[in-house]
Amino acid sequence: MSDLACRIEVMHRRDMAVAWAFVLGLWFSIIFVAWATWSLAPSGTARTVLLVGGSVVLLFNTAAIMAMLRHYREDRDFMYGLDIQFLDAARALKQERRP
């Protein structure tokens, strides 16, 4: 595996880990808020509406992040290749400017 392919793989794995950490954080925070505010809802109907709303938020955000990760996987060589090219150029420029 070439150096570029290794760097792309590392960046891709890191981005996937961050995205899944965000999904888990979102799930935990929504569940915590539902649990912590359960007794504050004025009625069973209000609780049901809040649970359905929270579930929809979780469903759509999870689906959106999964779609984003699928897109990253399909185009990762192009996207991360550009990122690495610009990062290397910025690093070279920074080293040139050092006294």
C-alpha cells in the first residue's frame, strides 16, 4: 500500500469514528433528555408527542450520517487525496517561510 493510500485510509477511519461518535452522543443525549424531563410533561399525550419527535430526530440524523459515510467511502480517494495535497502544500509553504 502506498503512502498516499495509507494516509487516505487513516483520514477516512478517523472521520468515520468521529461521525459514529457524534451519532452515539446524539442518541445518548436525546435519551437522557427524555428521561430527565419525563416528569415535566403535562400529560401522556405530550410525552408521546415528545417521544415521537425525538425518535424522528434520531432517525433522520442517523440516516443522514450513514448516507454521508457511504458517500465518503465511494469518493474517499478523490476527497481525501485533495485534502492531503492541500495539507502538504500548506506544510511546505510554512516550512519555506521559517527563518
